[in-house]
Amino acid sequence: MKNILLKLLLASLALTLGACNPAPSKQDTTSPATDPDREFTSDRLVKPLGGDGIREAWAQQTLLHRVFIRKYDSTDKAGQKELRDELDKVYFTANPITRKSFEAAIAEDPDEPANYVSYGYYLLPKRDEYENSLNYIQKGITMEEDNPAWQFLMAYAYVAPLRCGDFYRFGSIDQLRWKRYEDKYELVMRRAARMWPENWFVPYFMAIQQFRVDKDLEKCWEDIVQGNSRPKGHFVFVPPLPLTINKWSAVPDRDEFFDLQWHFGLYSYAAIQKMVEAMLDDESFSSDPERLWKIIVFLFQASETRPLDRVYHYHIGQALEALKNCYEQTGDAKKAQRLEQALEFYDGISATLRDEFELSGLPLSGSGSADEPELLTIERSCRRQENIIEPVLNLHTRLLKQVREILGFSAADCPIVTPQWEKE
């Protein structure tokens, strides 16, 4: 820790002085010395990868963030405005001391893809480093092309938010990036989906990204249906975190890597919310019980993606209401009545969620909108609270079985993946 604090002091000094290391040339970062004997094995998905240098580098960034954010949050708006230059240096300027830590990791093990990918993701949101970041990520991927997590991270780099700490860089750059890299993103992400046929996270991510860029519900639906058919879901992280994580408790040092553990391992909640609401408002979905059922399955499985991030309980209720309304409009009073009973069970789950939230003592952390439903605000506030999410998922499993039986679907045709990933 003393070494890290010393490096933090040096990093802060380097930023203050405006020091700058020359970026490696494109030739340096696109011609990897690939190990011809390297063969991907599945244990590479679950164990920490990369050298000590990348751990030090991300820990330095986390310490810089914690020092700055305390100062930023303790001042008023006028004071925050005066801190803009420092904010830019901490979050969106490549720190020369931190860069040296990444470069030391690469020098120590130049055949380890994780060192390059991690460095690339550090550079990704930095000013004037985007192309350089892609070069580093690409260099790592070419060393182990049969690793599906690398393929996902390559594709994600083309669309990832330019985010560091609690801040974003917004503007026309995102539109320009999409126009320039849309074809590459599509090619590499589809490849990741083919290479990782058991992971529903990849097609779900594709559906959400599709909605963000063109709102084409039918294209989104194709990816949702593909994801629903898969047996499990893993988010993808950037080293030094393991590429996939089953439970947060398995990574006790994750808080040392603020950006990597907080900005990965999630779906874009606003995009999911808007996509599902758009589907429920579209007659081709709201009048089709099978499609409504698959929306519920999508929300349930998205909630199950590991490590648990959040539960999509509110919108499961919205889809159930749409399902009941569908049968009421078609005159099937029996199914509508039974779905009303299912909604009563759903309301019981909602009460459990509220009670568990109150007992937890967690603060409300909703969108800030005055008209946001209370249940949705509570759901948002339980992010990564496995002790709350897991019991709700177990109740959701019972709810889905009840709804499936009402609809007349069989377990063989519509199996439910339990929170333990046991498929019927």
C-alpha cells in the first residue's frame, strides 16, 4: 500500500506538471509477438489474468478517484466548476506514472493478452487516446483469438461509454464512433455470440445496443429470443478482474479497481427499460401471449446474469399486466382471472422486496424523477445486493412456473433456468 500511495503522489505531481509520455506507435501496437503454442482453456475465463503492473495501475486510478471525488463532493457548484481542469486531468488525461505501470506489466510478460487489453481499456476514455486504445486491445485479442471474452471486449470497445470514475465525456464523438465502427462492432460481436453459445449475456447486450442505435424492435427481438434459449449468463470484465465472476464475494479486492468493478457487469438499465416499454406499447407484442411470455423470461434471465447486479422486478409486473389485458381483450376470462391471481403473487414479491430493502438500511438511489414509481426506485437502489436479489429470484422462479402453467406451455418446450442455473 505504501508503494501505491507513493505512486499516487507521483502520479498527482505528474498530472499537475502536465507531463506526458509519448504514445506507442500504431506499428508497435498492431504487430503482436503471438505465442504460437497458446491455446485457450476455459479456466482463463474465471481466474485473474495479467501482471502486477496492471493491478497497480488500476489501484492508482482508484486512489486518484477517491481523493478527487471527496474534494468534489464537499464543495458547491461554483467550487465544482473551478475543479473542471483537475477533473479532466484525473479522469480524462492519460497519467504518465500509471502508463509506466501498464508498460512494466507488458515488458514483464509480453505474451499475456490481458496486459494489453487492460491497458487499452485504461486509455479508452482518455483524450486523444481512443485509436491507441483500440490498437492495444486488438493486439491482446490477436494473441488469443479463440477466447470469446476477448472478442466481446473488442466489440464493446467500439461502443463503450467514454466513462471514468463518476464522469462521462459526451458529445458528437459517440455518433462519429458509431458511424465509423458500426460494421466492425457487428462483425466482432456476432463472432463472440457464436463462440460463446451458452452465454445469454452477449445476445442480450446486442439487443440493448440495437435499441439504443435505431429502435428496431424486430431486430432486438431476434437477439432476445436467441438469448432466452441459452443456459446461463455471465457478464464480462476487464483484467485484472477475472473475465467472468460468479459471485462478488469471490473477488475480495474488487474495490481496488473502481472503474472495472462498477462500470462493467451490468446492462444499460435505461435502455432495457425503454426497450421493454416500447415492446409493451407495440401491438405486435402486446397482443401476442407468447411474445409477452418471452419478455418475462428475458427480464428474469437478465436478472440472473452473474455476478448479480440488479433485479428487473418492476417490468416483469408490467409484462404480466399486459398479458392479463391481452386475454381480457380476446374474451378469455378464465386465463385473465388466473393471471390476476398470479399478479397477486407478484404483489407479494413486491412486498418482500420492499421489506428487505427497508431492513437493509440502504439509501434510495433512483433516477431522481419525481414521477418514478416507488417500486422501481427501490429496485434501482438494491443494485448488487445479493442478499436481497437472490430471494426475489427464487420467488420469480415460482411466479414464472405459475404463469407458464396458466398459458398452457410445457416445461419441455419452455424450460425455466433457475437461479442455480438448473434447467428443467
